[in-house]
Amino acid sequence: MINSFEKKIDDLKFQLESGVSENIDLSVNDFKKTTKTISIDEQENNSLSEISNLSELKKYIEEYSECSLKDTAKNTVFCDGNENSNIMIIGEAPGNQEDIEGKPFVGKSGKLLNKILNFINIDRNSCYIANIIPWRPPGNRNPSSEELKTCLPFIKKHINLTKPKILLLVGSISAKALLETDLGITKLRGEWKIYKDGELEIPTLPIFHPAYLLRRPTMKSLVMRDILLLNKKIKELNKEIIND
Ligand code: URA
């Protein structure tokens, strides 16, 4: 009881700090899940194009040996959350805590990301989370263009297998790589884009990285505006599903 009261106070403080005055309808984000059958066939494949499910992709990446980032990383960070969710969140690369736990966004940035998502009543179980790069770059440096080029096919395959209805790209590196643009996150955020891969077209929202917000807290209000765009899109998609 006390805990939930304290959480409410904490959430309100966060809302005030972020400069958002909208009331969020907490009932809207029971985002309809589409049922996808994920095969549990564990057969080893040696080529991405032959991979037909997430467990095969995970195994493939865990066994991949052509990226030197893997040599210094403790773990391959593949995903967290609900693979059947319609919302897929894609960050940049694991940090220290993610490397230790083998899960994306579990350190300081992850805690802030959770808060941002909680604001529109989304939690880690109602979305699916991955990174562009599955191994921690030493010292948390940015991945090189070569490393990005090597790992991009993994995340594209990951998106293709999960086929989310919405993509949330967290930070400049994932936004630039997946939207195939040189524009920075300041220009990309604030409006919906389309991620395209062959036949696949997915509404995509780039947002500032929480690590950037930890350094520049005044930018939180922009992320909160973006997250309200996400909330609106979820409501629209829910309506479409209900009217289908
Ligand atoms: N930053 C990211 O982009 N991804 C993580 O998993 C952690 C921090």
C-alpha cells in the first residue's frame, strides 16, 4: 500500500519534472496482442536467410565469431520482454550491467527508459526490447561503422521475425542505421517515420537515448512529447484491431 503510494508520488514528480500536463488514460494500453507462432525448432543453420524463428537467430548470433566485440563481451545480449508484443524497442548496444546480466536496458539508462514507458502504462512485459549491437563495446565506446555493418543484418532479421506493428528507436545510432539516414536524432525525433525492409513497412518513432537524458535532463520534456505520440499511435492501432 505504502509502496504503491510512494510509486505514485515518484511518478508524479517525474511527470512534473518532464513538463507534461496531459492525463494519461491508463486503460488504453492493454495493447492487443496478435498471436504469432514461434517455432521452437532448434536446428542449427549457417545462414541468416535460412533462419525462421527467434531461437535459431539467438543461437546463430551466440555462435557468430566474426565480430571482435564478442571477444571482450561477457554475454550476448539478445532480447528482453514479450516477443509477441506489437511494440519493439531497439537501442544501441549493451553497457556494463547489460553485459553482466545478458539483457538489454537493465542499467541506469534502462531504469529511465522503464519510467518513460510506465508513463503511458507500458512495461517491459508489454513490449519487446533488443539492441542494434548484441555485444558490449569495450569501455562503452560507440560501435564502429564496421561493427554496425556486421551487426545490422542481425537486427533486421530480428525485426523481420517478430514483425512488430510499431518500432521505437532509442538513440541516434539505432535511428540512423535502421532508417538509413545521416540525419541526427535531433532532426529525426518528434515525428513518425517508416522502417522499410522489402515488403515490410513499420511505423517507427525515433527518440532521444535515456543516457543522453541523464546528461541533459532538460530534454526530458521532448521525450515525453514523443512518448505521447506513441500513446496516440497505440490507441489508433487498438481501434483498427477492434474494428477489424
Ligand atoms: N543502452 C542501449 O542502447 N542499450 C542497452 O541495452 C543499454 C544501454
